[in-house]
Amino acid sequence: AVGNVVLVQKGQIINAKRIEYKEDGEKGGISYTAIGEVVIKDSSRVATCGRAEYKRDIEKTILDIEPQLLDEHRILTGDKIILNYFEETLDKLHIPRKAYAKTPIGGYKKSSDDSTKFGEDLTFDDEMKGSSLSCYFIDGKLDSIILSGMAQTLYHVFEDSVFKGKNNVSGDTINFSFLNEELYEIYVNGGSEGEYYPDSTSTKLDNPLFYSADKIHYNLINDRSSFTGNVNIIHHKTNLSAGYVDVNWETNLLGALPRSDNDTLTEPIFPVIKEDGRDPMQGIEMTYNLSTRKGKIKKGKTRADDGYYTGQKIKNESQEIYFIESSTYTTCDHDTAHYHFESNKMKIIQDKMVVARPIVLHIGQIPIFGFPLGIFPHKNF
């Protein structure tokens, strides 16, 4: 058939300049090839392209020549779009090359004058792009998406319709999981890195977060993120590296470990935190508040002047003051120091002084003599 051809088949309406079709005796219905200004409509999707081919025997549609699919509000494009059906219900969508998806999302900006009121209306586009994209459906409803090959996604975070910030992340592959067609989980694998820009009117964070890891997991329902393997996080003037990091975005609390509790194979990377104007610190476990910039370190170690400080617990009271429990100080760089000073409590005031009480000199592991109070100068390394 040639001209402005219309074909109606099992809930679909196909418009094209030309349609070639063939009846399928076994399954019923027809296979067809539509060419020129093709438009395919069903109850929830609209597809446009230059050429479409439907194979009734295997229930597959191939959209070619500048294909575009509008799935409710989501727009998908690529070099080619392939749709597989099972018993006439969409089962899988695949874009083998130049995959791109865009979904509009909207809400409100929190009012800067009155926290109980909404501010201006906001509308953004969440985006996905990569070498290929595969969508999987259960009973026709979106269940998961796999984005592969230089995968990138930009998504905007809303909570109760209030804008919280935007997250731009990339990796070798990105997996998206949906519950009732709402995004609830994202996994990023291989060369994972990203940038999070918080909205300062609705969160306590006022600086962007830059991060990288081997793997990243976002749980949007619990508002948590975990970073695994060669983790590096930069926030304001603070740089944290570790083997594993977990962030609770509701409390803005960050926890860092050498590796996750259920990981026994990965080589541990002990947490190290570096801040402008401070000595770098290392420990076996760290907690850090992204909004207050205060933290604690278990079995910590830091360096100043020509010496090393350690402690069972290190915490910062402010940008300039640290408190160390069960602390030691030595200039010896051996794992087991030839000598060290030991104190139950130590206070470090950056670039000014160290106050320790009491303080005891040890040669090897043997206590030699002690003083009730020690005060000596401090200078960053």
C-alpha cells in the first residue's frame, strides 16, 4: 500500500507513506515493513522513525532511521530502537548504539523566607546516555534499565516535591531499578565518578561534592549512598580517600572504612582525610558530618613537625582544635617506635600548641617517667 497508509493491528495504529505487509497464519495478525514518516501509536507509547519493521512470528519491532520513542513522558532516541514483546506485551527495549533518554521532572524550590512554604516552580530534564541502553519490563511495566559504554546520567533529587539538588554521574555501566515504575536504586560500575550540587535552601550543605570509586550504589528510598574500592571524595576543602564509604544524606553523616564489612577479598585501603590548613590523618574508621565538618577517627594517626601523633579516638571540635584519647607522640617513624610520649588526653590547637595530661615517656614499651601536664608548640607538617 502506497500513500498516506494507515494500518490498525491489535491496539496499534501505524501511519506511513508506504506499508508492505504479510499475514501470519500461525499466530494471527500480520508482519509489516513501514517506510517514510512512520508513526506508531498504542495506548501508552508513540514511536516515530523513517523505517519500521515488525516480525509477527518473534514479536519484534525494529525502528530505524532517526527513531524516537515517547513512553509516557520519557523520550528515547538512538541509532536504532528494538522492541521485543511477549504475548503482545512489551518485554524488552534495546538501543544498541548512541542511546539517549530524557525524562522531564518537576517540583518546587524551598522558600528562603518561609520554610513552611514553597518557592518558585521548577522543571528539569533527567538524562541518560551511553553506547547502548536496555530496558526490561514485567507485565508491561518498567522494571530496570542497563546503560552501557561511557554511561552517563544526570538526575535531579526531589523530596516531597522539594528540590534537593542534582547529581551527575558516569561509569562503564549504570543499572537503574524501578519499583512501581518509580526509580529507587542506581548501581554504577567501573571508573565511577560524579558530582553532586546541593540546593542550599533545602539542605544543610552549601558546597558541591566530587567523588569517584570503583563502584557506587545509590538507594533513593533510604536516601543513602555507598562507595566501594579506591574511594575519593572532595567536599569544600576536605579530601577523603578510603576503601569503602557510606553516606546518609538525611543526616549528612559519612562513614569511612578500609573495606565494607561483608568484603573479605578486596585489599583494604585505610581512610585518610586531608583538609586545608590541617595535618593529614589516617585511621581504621572515620565518621564525618558534611554540614558541620566535624568528625571522629578510631585508631588515628597524623603528622606534625617531625613527629607522629596517634590515638584510639580523634575528633575535631572546630577547624583548629582536635581532641585525642589514649594518644601517643614520637619522632620515630618505625611501626613500633623506639620511644614515645603517651597521654590519656591530648588537645591540639593548630599551629599553636599541644596540651597533654598526664604525659609519660616510654622507651620501647617501658614507661620511664611522667609529668601531670605537658605543653609544647605545634606546627603543621
